[in-house]
Amino acid sequence: NAGVTQTPKFRVLKTGQSMTLLCAQDMNHEYMYWYRQDPGMGLRLIHYSVGEGTTAKGEVPDGYNVSRLKKQNFLLGLESAAPSQTSVYFCASSYRTLANYGYTFGSGTRLTVV
Amino acid sequence: QQQVKQSPQSLIVQKGGISIINCAYENTAFDYFPWYQQFPGKGPALLIAIRPDVSEKKEGRFTISFNKSAKQFSLHIMDSQPGDSATYFCAASTETSGSRLTFGEGTQLTVNP
């Protein structure tokens, strides 16, 4: 019962480098999300997916891309990292129904872009 | 544009006291209001949630008070304990948002022994 697993947990990138953050969930959740957390700004939605093969933009999508090729995995890509993307990234997953969102977050990836 | 505004940014309470965190929202379509608790190095975890058809929900020492006309809701932590020291986030969602949550800015709560 791992829940939501994020890899890696920490990463330092140089400006212009690319990387992919992996999120995996074992709860058979339909919906998956990527949020970023910055001091004093709460969590802001980057991209989300309502099912395998679907993705949509959230509040702050610029500079990021995502893919959901398998129901259990949601990948977040940074094509050309910038210092403004220094943040803690959280993946989450949930049920479809509103009666119980069942929102579960991973433990986060701390990314520093220098 | 912050659709959910949270205050205070930080809060220090003595053990046994009451912690109160407030949130205000703008979008009247919001219909689900959860509170999340986050410990350092961990992801947020659902603490308690309310829907706008009730004015109050209590779970143990944690209570949500909801004022639909004022578009405000608050978290009350009774008999606060040092183990409650964490960052608390309010959030809101709509029927049509696909379970997407809009978060407040967060409140760092410290409960002194």
C-alpha cells in the first residue's frame, strides 16, 4: 500500500537542463495532478489528468509538460529549467466521484534550479 | 488572482489553547471545502472537509465553521497540542472542476508546550 510515490525526492538542475518527475499511484485513481508549492503561495495546480491518455492545463502550466500513458503513472517534464521553477513539486491522485475525493498526495520532490 | 485567501500566515498558540485559521473565497460555485495538514518533508494530508449545506462539522478536536453568506470558513483546533504544529491549508473545489483544488496560502501553526 504505497499510495502515491514520487521520484526523485531531491534534484539540483542547471538552468537550461531538462528532467522528468515521475508519479506513481497504486489506488486505481482516475484523476492525477501536479502541484507546485512555494512559500506564501500555497499549492498551485500545474497540470492534471482525468484519465489515461488525457491531460489538461492547470493554473501555472507554462514551462511544463505532462504525459499519462498508463493509468497509474503521471509524468511531469521540464524541457528547459529556469530558476523560477525552483520549488517543491507534489503529485496527487483522487477518485472521480465528488462524494469522496480521496485526495492523496505524494511526499514531494524538492527541485533547485541554479 | 488568489481565489481563496487564508489568514493568518503564522500562528503561535500555547498548549491547551484554541487555534483559529480563517479562509475567504470568491467563487460562489465552490461546493467542497477541505482543510489539509502538512508536516515538514511530507505531502498535505486531508484533515477535515465540509460542504456548503451545513454550517459546522466537527471531528474530534477539529471543527470547520462555514458561513455561506460571508463566503468564509474557518478551522478551529481545540485543546491544541505540540503535535498539531504543522502547516495548514484551506482549499476549495467545484462540481465542474474535475476535483481540482484551489488552495489558500497556508498557515504555519506552532503550539508551544
